[in-house]
Amino acid sequence: MKMCSKVDQTATLSPQDNYFPEVLENCKEICYNVENAKAKWRKPDEEVRIMAVTKTVPPEKVNFAVAQGFKLLGENRVQEFLSKKEAYDKSAEVQFIGHLQTNKVKYIINDVTLIQSVDNLKLAHEISRLAVKNNKNYERPLWK
């Protein structure tokens, strides 16, 4: 797994860098568990992506996890995401996983790669309308 090969086993950072030993330990444990599960139930070349859900987590900790290879982020609150998105590492991919109101689609449409929580046709139509309006071209649907 590409991501787990990036988890820094020594994590020697300078004092001015943000270092979060608890996040590093969680990353190591997740990678260990995923590698074991993958060895049992997946093909060796199959890619497994792990989403780091960022609810109530400060951007500094999120970016530390991104630096460890966890590049897929899950956001579930529009307002919280809007307050943190500029601070996120630009190499991260963000997907929206929480309940989304139709009137809030406009705030996230240009910043997420997927909306996983579409629960009604009205919301799907609004996502589609704003995607076209904002020239969003997706190889796959923007929602699941």
C-alpha cells in the first residue's frame, strides 16, 4: 500500500514543525491493520484507500496525517470545512461525507471531489446544476 509505505517510522521533525505522536501512532496502527486485512482478503496489487475523517480535528493535525500519506480526507460539516479548507495541504483530496442541504452545495462544489451523502433527487439535481455552471468535469459522478 503506497500510503503505508510513507508513514514515518522515526518521524524526526524539527521543533518548529507540527508533530503529533498520537496521530503518528494511529497512522501506524491503521496501516498495520489494513496491511494484514489486505494480505488475507485482497489481491496484492489492489489499491486500498483510507479516508481520514476530519470532524473537529485542527488542520495542523490533518496536515500531519496527510504528510504520513493519508491523502483522502472526509468532511461532514460545511461550515467547519469552509473554516479549515485553506489551511489544508493542497495535495489532499477532500470528499464530503455528511448530510448536505441543497442550499449549501454552492459552498463546496468547487472544493470536493465527491459527495458521498446524496439522499434525495432534489440534492442530486442541484449538484448537477452547479457542476455544469462551474464547468466541473468529472470522470465519475460527483455523488454516490
